Amino acid sequence: MAQNVQSTNAIKRAWWITLRFVGYAAALWVITLIAVVGWTYLWPRGQDLPMGDVIICLGAGIDANGRLGPGSIGRATTCGMLFHQGAAPVVVFTDGSATDGAPSAAWAMAQVSGIPTHAVILEDRAQSTLQNALFTRPSYQNGQRVILVSEAFHLPRAWVSFRAFGARRITLYASTPVRDGGAARMLPRESIAIWFNAMRGAIYGATNFFGMPDDMRIELLH
């Protein structure tokens, strides 16, 4: 009898701990979602023209047929506008392809941007914001001014990612708060992606102490 009571109590404690964990996680997600919605729609409109040494255009994906989504198109055309207004002499387009052998989003964004090829650098491997930050690192020198272009909802996570990989003089520029018709899907997703980003970044950093090969570490950032 005593053993049955102890077993029942242990089950109750496990359920209580699980419920508390779920409750804390739900509360954290709600707080994060409120923050994401807040900075998305409170981002300053009519930003002044930023001045930098390099513009980095963060991709928002491409389908297997080589068609860019509205997020990627908006970011690319914004970078074209900034370039032609003299914000920076070089634009880095960063984003990979949907499938092996398909066109990369970086290449496709460069095509629609209207920027001459001599001023374009393509980074066509990245599959995440963390990989954007890692793979574009060779395109600028320490101390150079980096202009990051993305939608407003994505810019804070991008800023943290690029800071983690060594960029120090960063200006954020929003192509739009969030693509038309995408808020209901993108904002909740971003509120979760922030924490996955942090977890993957922490694991990537920790594995440096265990001698894990670089190619395996990079996959952790996917």
C-alpha cells in the first residue's frame, strides 16, 4: 500500500512539474510574441539614408523552381534603392537554394535588385540567419560599417546573430515591417525562431571546446 501511495505521489509530482514547465514556456512565448509584434509595427518609418561600407541583404527564401517570395523581393529591391542612393559601394546577397542544383535566393535577389554585377557579392550557402552571419563574415573587415536589410520583424534577431559572429558597427534598415499577408504566420514563427536561434548559437559555441569538425558545427546552425 505504501509503495502504491509513493508511486501515485511521484506521478502527481511529475505532472505538476510538467504543467509548470508548460506554463512557463507558454508565458515566455506570449511575452516574446508581444515583443515581436511591438518592434515590427513600431519600427521607425521614413528612415534616413544610412551610410556604410557594405550592405548585407538577408534572403527570405526561394522555391524549388527559382521563384522568389515577396519577402526576398522586397528586401532585394530595398537594397537596390539604398545602393543607387549611395548608402554603400558593395551589396552582399545571402541565402541558399531550396534544393540541390536549383538557383539560390542570393543569385535571384541580385537579379531583381538592379545592382550592377561589379558591386555584388553572392553568398549562396546559408540556410538560416545564423549561417547568413557566419558565411558573410569574410565580406567585410573589422570595424567596417555594415547595413543589414531585412523586414522589421526579423531585424533584431539578425542583429544579435551578426554581433555573435563579429560585426560591431551595424545599422538596421527595414524593407517593410512584414510582407503583405504574412503577419499572421511570420510573427508567431519569429517569436519561436528567436529561442531556437539562441539555442543553436549556444550549442555551436559550446562544441568549439570539444573538437567537433567545423562542417558538423556549421550544420548545427542550419
